[in-house]
Amino acid sequence: MADPAEDELLTRLLAGEQRAYKELVTRYQSAMRAVAYAIVGSRHADEVVQDAWLAVVRNLDGFQQRSSLKTWLLTITANTAKTRLKHNRREVLLDDLPGPHGSVGAERFAADGHWQMPPHAWHADSPEALLSEEQLRQCLEKTLASLSEMQASVLLLRERQGLELEDICNLLDLSLSNVRVLLHRARLKVFATLEHFEETGQC
């Protein structure tokens, strides 16, 4: 289904509006970096994103809208990252792939990957509650930083960018089962952080 906001942005981009380019970067930069990060790691992710943006600018006139603008941008990023990976003669180490046994904590999630019982939410607006929210945010950011590159990227692409699992598979050249495992393990670590914070108020 077409996204009217995306169609309007594309029209402005094709007209050469500079502000539209800034909006494009703001909207999709983090998703592009998540894709690059998964494929080439943190050391080269920013360079890949820069190269991908150059490719986007050069090829925007040829964008035929067979996919969404977002999918097109992420595909360019993935291809750029894979080219860089070959150039560097590096291999992505998938140490997070499933083993012979099921994951501990699988009962926390439904078949569709959502929580069976979501973590408690904080709705209070007192200064103490707001301070707790900031502390929790820092704890979650710390947890994200501790994840493997693949886990973090799959989690960000799914939870923050809203990509379907099949799209993540295509972008990262992973099987659906591998993506599910990576996402599951990342969610378990985030859930453990939330539970620990609720119990202790600390990371």
C-alpha cells in the first residue's frame, strides 16, 4: 500500500527541494545505519551509510517505485555494505545462530513474537517517576550496546523501524529462522533489563 507521506516526499525530492533531502536523512538514517551495522560492523557502518547516500542521490531519478522508498534505500545500503564487506575480505560471524536446543525463556513470547505478558509501563508524571524513566532509558541503551551487531540490528529494524521479518531476511541475507532467533535473544536481554530495573531501580 502506498504511503501518501512518502509519495509527497519523493515528489519534492525529484523536484530538487533541499529541505526534502534533509527530511529523507532524518527519517531513514537510523534504519540505514542499522542495516550497515549488521553487515560490516560498527567500524565501517558510517562510511557505508555515506556511500549509500551518494548512490541514492545519483540514482534517485531512476527510482521506479516498484518498492517503497524506504525499502529502496535500505536495499541500496545493504548492497553497499556487502560490496564493502567483499572489499575488506571480512566475514560476518553469526555466533548467535540457533543451537540444537530451544532458547531459555521462549515461554515469554507468543507465536507471533509479541510478549505473552508485556513489561509493566510507567505512567506517573512525578519528578521521581520521570527520573526513573531517564534511568531506565540509559539502562536500555546500555543493554542495546551490549548486544551483538546482528542482534542489535535485527531488534532495531524490527522494533524501531517496523520492518517485517521477511524484509530483514532479504536485507541481511539471513534465513527467517535465524532472524527469529536473533530477535528473540535480543528481546530476552531487553526484558531482563526491564525486570531487573523494576525490582531494583538499577541497571
